[in-house]
Amino acid sequence: KDDESKHKARIRLAFNELFLMQLRVLTRKREWQEGPSAHQIPKDDTLNKNFVKSLPFSLTSAQCRALDQITSDLEESRPMARLLQGDVGSGKTVVATGSILQAISKGHQTAIMVPTEILAEQHFRTICNLLGSDPTTNSDKKALQTIDSLIKHPIKVGLLIGDMRQKAKKNVQDLIEKGDVDIVVGTHSLIQKDVVFRDLALIVVDEQHRFGVMQRSALKGKAVNPHLLVMTATPIPRT
């Protein structure tokens, strides 16, 4: 009838649209919460303390708080879905590594997916260094490191990227399927059908905004309700 009623009608239509969207989101959240259980990974405070002590630097209070929150989430039967946000160089990888230790100390596998091969190699070296090894990357892309570390069994870290010789790639894939690799660092190669995990419990996705929804879902599909930690230095608007 007039501009005022038109304005109210637009508000009502916008409310209806938002309301239905929220219902869909809440439905998906409930399905996730009431779905199959994830691996419950009891927190090992002694392991946490020993890992922090082994580092050549001190963690900030924010890093310690984030690590504590993540490891608390891993204890739940509901799969974790957590975003770890921080500037470049703020120490997201060390927090993720501390979380990964909790999972592999209980015999589970973990996977770290990153968008580029350069970043995958960087994460591979960084994680090995944090766990007490000093890997060298040669022209053959040395793809496996075995580390005597803070847990009862030696930790095997694997690298899986497209720019690897087929024989080396097949070797890593076979070891993953047997459960002989504890931590797999890779690119989109991780979501290929040839990659089969024996007991994947925790997935870490770095620079998660550079992956599509289907790509992240494909990696989650490699396990039954794995815990998920996504990391980014790019602020993600709540909308």
C-alpha cells in the first residue's frame, strides 16, 4: 500500500530466508553431533608437557590454551571441528603437531593436507624438526622419516605429493594402507582413490580457505567421523 508496508514486507521476506537457512545449518549440526562416534583420544598431560619442554622455544599462553582446547576436544566421542586462526609465523603448526602427538601416541594415523607442494615439503621438514629429526629433501623427494621421539614407538612421517617418483609414491601409499605411517603430509594427492588409511583419526587442513568443500569432504571420507582441525592466517567472516 505504501513505502512503509513495502519495507516491512522486505524485512519479513529476508527473515524467512535467513530462518530457513539457520534451520538447515542446525539440522546438519545435529546430524553431525548424533552421527557415528569419533575416536576418543584421552589427553596425556605428561606427553603435552614433555613435548613443550623438548621445543627450542617457549610457547605463548595463547598457543598453550589452543593446544589444551584441541586435546580436550579429542577426548570426546563427538568429532572435533575446530578452526585455528593466527597470523603467518604465529605458531599454528607447533600447536597442530602437539595435537597430532596425542593421536599417534594412541596408535592412530593423522593426515595434514596443504594446497601446494612447496608448503607440503615445508610442513614435512617443520614437523620432523619439532619432533626431533632433521630431514634433508633431495632430488628424489625423501618421503619418509622415522623419528625416535616422545612416545613409546618410533614415529614415521610420510610425504605424499604429485612431484614424486611413482615407485616412491607407491611405497608411501602401501605403508599408509598398512598403518605403518603415523603422520602423512600431502597436497590434493591425499584425496586420490589410491590413498587408503588404516586408522585415520585426526585430519589437519592448512590454508583451508584454498580448498573446496568437496575436497575437504573427500579427505574426511577416508575415515569414519575423524576429528578435523582447519588452520588459516586469513580471517574468515562469520557470515
